[in-house]
Amino acid sequence: MGVSRVRPQVSPFAVVRSGAKRLMRAPALWAGACLATLVAALPMLFVIRGAVSQHLDASLEAAAAVRGANHDWMLEFGEHTAGVASTLGASVLGFAATLDTVSALLDGTPRPPAVWATVAVGALVWTFLSGGIIDRYARDRVTGARGFFQACGASFWPLSRLALLAAIVYGALFFSWRPWLLSTMHGQLTRDVSVERTAILMRLVGYVVFLVSLAVAHLIFDYAKVRLVVEERRSAFGAWRAAAGLVRRHARGTIAVYAWNVAVLALVMALYSLVDLPGRWGVPSLWAGVVVGQAYLAARIGARLLFWASEVEWFERQLAHVRFIAPSLPSRPEPPIVERITGSASSTHESQPHD
């Protein structure tokens, strides 16, 4: 028989706050995620570094580049380079890089193949690490390097299949839904519109609809990862269906928790946009930009991890009961959902007298 448990209602903000506590109780995960992101980007950085070094050599422009960004040189560099090195320009400096990424996301700006290769490597690294990260947040205790990488390995292939399913869905959104919405549909709606402001407003509405579509897909796939890892599922499609059911049945709270996470990410981006990079710290602006940029990257990764930590918190508050216990292999630790339940049960029994 199932065990009935009455769970008190909790605000989405409290869920995100509890998720933030889980995040802070695992600082090694945060540091490791930052390091893994840096390592995944190193090949592209070395390619760009080699192209810049060859172009500057020992010229006077090299000294000027150390003192700060030289936009005239960047324009010249972009005209004489190709491939991934051609992406080095004013659009990748400071907050302009964030705006450039958002613009490329909405308008489908093409990127060099090397950039997509780097994105693919980063996605593969995150797919591998996400199993251990979610497992650690679900257990909410130190698992050690062995337990972490066991969870990574156990969940890698199911998460890979889920990533393939996500690639199909996102591909349909980017290469079918977005062109129809922002080109075909927008063209039909604005064909007889003579007021430019109305056309721009319709364009903005199209952007909002597309972003909402992406958010819904991201929300469901995030909870699919959580359910796949926490319940030790092996079917990617089954985890996706279970996640969609969770989002549908608890739509208000699930969306509210997601909105709070998006607000945290937006706050990180807003604070980064307000940072003044000139050499107010007594160091060359180039190095100040590197330090601030890395701090922003770490904060953005922390915001990304907060999504998972708070989603695990919300999932456990809504569905963590005996019906959702998954079987565990004897050679591995119990699933996080079992550990959380048995841990709370044992703490209750310890307070009772023994025979």
C-alpha cells in the first residue's frame, strides 16, 4: 500500500531559496562546472589566440590591444580572417556579447562551424556532468568524487538519448517554427500595415511567442532530466512524458519557480551590463575586462545550476513519495528519492522508543 503524506503548501520563492541553499552547500560542483566550461572552450580560444598573435606580431597595435579594446584594429582583423577567428569583434566585448547572443538566438544569425563544434563539445560535457550534479542536489549531502562520477556514468546514456530528443525539438523550433512565425506569419500580418510602429509591435509579439515556446521546451526537458536522474529512469521519452505531466498538473507552481529562476538569471545579466570596465581598479582595462567577464561567467553558471537545484527541491516537495521509488542496483548508492524518504523515516523512528 502507498503511504499518504500531506505536504504543506510552500511559495515558489521559498523553493528557489531552498534550492539556493542546496547550491551553496555544494560549492565544489559550482567550481567544477566553471572549470569544465573553460576547458570545453579552450580549443576555440587557442585558435583565436593564434590568429591574433599572427596578425599583431610585435606591432604597435599589440601594445594598444593590451591597454584596451581597439575597434579599428578589430574591424581590420575581421576583414583579414575567416572561420572562428572572424567572430572576434566589438560584439564579443563585455555585455555586447550577451546582446549579440540574444540577437543571434532570435534572428537566426549564422555562426562558423567551429563555433557549433565548440557548442557541441560543451553540450556533451554538460550532459555527462548533469547526472552527477542533479544527483548531488537531490541527495543534498556530500557524495565524494566516486559517488559523483558513478552518478554521471549511470545517467550518461539516458541523458544522451534525452539530449537527442531535445535536439530534435529545438531543431523544429529554430528551423521550422521560428521562420514561419517571424517570416511567413509576420509577412502576412504586416502586408497591408502602413504604420511602422505597428509592424515593430507585431515583430516584438512574435519574439515573445518564440521565447515562450523555447521556455516551455526548456522547462519540460529540465524536469525530464530531474526525473530521469532522481528516479533512475532509463527511458528518455518516458522521462519527458513524466516531466510534461508534472508541468501540466502543477502548472502554476512549476512556472512560478521557473520564473523566479529566470529573474535571477536576468538580474545577473543586468548587473553585468551596469559594470563600468574602464581601469578604475588601477589595472589595464583589458585585464579588468577578463576578470569581470570570468566573474560574470561564474555567476551565470551558478544561475544555471540554481535551475536544477530549485527544480529538484520542487519535485521532491510535490512528488517525493513511495510510489515514485525506483529500484537501485546493489553496487551503487540508493536513488536520491529513496535516500531522502528513508532518511526522513529513520529520523522519525529514532525519536521513538525501541523494544
